[in-house]
Amino acid sequence: MLPTVIPDVIPLSRSVLDDAEARAVAATLATGRLVQGEQVARFQALVAAYTGRRHALAVSSGTAALQLALEALGIGRGDAVLVPDLTWPSPAHAVLGVGATPVLVDVDAAEWNAGPEGLRVARRPDVRAAIVIDQFGNPARVAEIAAALPGVPLIVDAACSLGSHVGALACGSQGVIACHSFHPRKVLTTGEGGMCLTDDDALAQRLTELRNHGQSTPGVFARASGNHRMSEVAAAIGVVQMGRLDTMVAERQAIATRYRDALTDLSPQRAPEGARRNEQTFGVLLPEGVVRDTLIAQLRTEGVETGRLSYALHTLPQLRSAAEDAEREGRRFPHATALAERGLALPLYPGLREDAQAKVIAALRRVLK
Ligand SMILES: Cc1ncc(COP(=O)(O)O)c(C=O)c1O
């Protein structure tokens, strides 16, 4: 049966794309150069400058960025990597993809990120790195985590957090390697795309090789690797989007502030002190007893698209072995479990009008009665 089409549904998410992107794509096509050209170089330079990084390497997705980061650090079979339990599965899949073992760690009840203490306690002798996630654009406590995990390189999964800051530090500026995603659900999009950021020259060289068939110079294959490059067309979109990043973030912040004021009783995600979030996703924790997926269906009939907030990785079949390790090592996941079961993402995108947002809030209140 075909899904029922309900007109005028307020979508969960919408990218900001207009004539400027269309012109940039047309101009790129007109050059005839579609890979490894000027647009990728310009996009990398813009993100490097925004985050204060020495190197920015555009790749095909956020997931590719994470996997290349692990490979560049030499992580593989026999190694373990700390991974927050509440997230899209990519970070854990990337760890499995290089043959290593994810060590899952519960998230903080208020900030929804894995914190320094949880990560410190979960550290085992075979841990060779930690993936630290700025979940939903909320900055992780990277400096405190680095202090709690001496000698453990941090890969910051900043997939959601381009445009967020802690004090003067842009998200993506910390960690031995940080990884962004430019999927359309993110604040800045290139369609598909990702980026690795680092200040380390040797790692940047390795990442450059890994994204391009393992070539150190054209035709010289230093190692075996796939093709993880970003296209010129995608990068051309990214260049335009970088020009409006701060205004897109400001608009998102105004919308999120209105949600936060109206929905304080539904435990929205809390930011660490000094953080300014890009508001990539606005989520709430529904009261116990509410069946989130039924509520999503009810809201849809009210003309509002909402979504599942995230996943508790220890419940996924491909991570059964990591869940069994956790069980044996005494790690539990009450916060990730609650957020995976009862977390709800609300519509949030630049251009969401105040009256439409009021409709979302009123519909949510109605179905929660
Ligand atoms: C925290 C996190 N990491 C990684 C990714 C993967 O990014 P991509 O979809 O670009 O592969 C996502 C995507 O949703 C994500 O939310």
C-alpha cells in the first residue's frame, strides 16, 4: 500500500539551497573539471579557517571521515576504541570496519554526550583511541575528556557540530582528528560529504593518501585504500554554504530558544557551560509510558513530521559482541536507552516560521494529553 500523502506537513528538516548554489554548480560544470580541483581546495580552506585548523581534507561522507581517521591512526585488529552508546551507528561501524572493537559508553543524562568520567572508567588496556561525539551539535567536553584519558588520541566526531562553539573554540578545532559530515540533515550540506581536520602534518599526509586510493603522489601507491574523495560539484555547494553558515546557525538558535522556553518540562538537551550550539537537532525526552512511535504517527496526522532522536548502539545486532563485553565489564546504558526509546526530534530548520513552530508545539501538547 502506498503511504498516505498528507499535504502541508511541516518537515523535520530542510536544507537551505537557493540560486547561489545552483549558479555555483553550473559554473563548476562549465569548467569541465569535476574532481580534485579548485572547489575542493576552496571549501577545505574555508572550513580550516573557520575551525582554526592547519589541515582540512574533504571526503565523501562523515562515515568515511571517521573510518579514515581510525586508519590514519593505525587502529585495527586487536585494538579497542571508546564509542558513546547514543548515536547514529556510523562511529561504531567505522571501528568495526577497520577490524577493531568498539567499547560502548553511556551518555550523560543532561548533555547526551559521553562524559570524562564514564570514558575514564570504561578505558581498558587495549583502548587505542576514543571517538568523542558532539551529539546533535552539543559540544562534548573535549578538554576534560583529554585530561581523563591521558595517552589516548581523541577522534572528535563533529558530524553534527560545524558552527557550534565552546568559548572561542569552534567545534572541529579539537582532537587529534575531527570529522564533520555534510549530509542534508546537518546544518551545512553538500548533499553527501565529510571532512577530516587535523593540525598534524604526518596525519594529514596519511589522510590525503587514504582518501585517494592510497597514492602518496600520482601513480605511487603507498598503501591499499579506496576512493573517498569529494566531488567538485559537492565542494562548490559547500563553498556557498560556508558563506551563510553563521546566519543559518543564528536562525536555528532563535528557533531552538523558543522550543526550549516552551518545552522545559520535556528535558531538552543541556549544553555545557560556555557552549553556543548550532542547534543541529532539537530533541525532547518524552515522559515514561509514552510510546514514541505512536506519537510520531499521531503528530503526522496533525501535519507535523517528527522523528526518532537516536539509537542505543548496544541494542543493535551488529554490536552484540560489544554489548556482551559491556555486560561482562559492568557497563550499563540507562541514559542512552531512555533517549533511544523516548527521544523525539522536532522540526528545526532555517525558514521554519514562528506560526508553524507554534503549531508544532500545540500539536505536541495535544497528543501528549
Ligand atoms: C554523530 C554522527 N557521526 C557520523 C555520522 C555519519 O555521517 P554521514 O551520514 O555523512 O556518513 C552521522 C550522521 O548522521 C552522525 O550523526
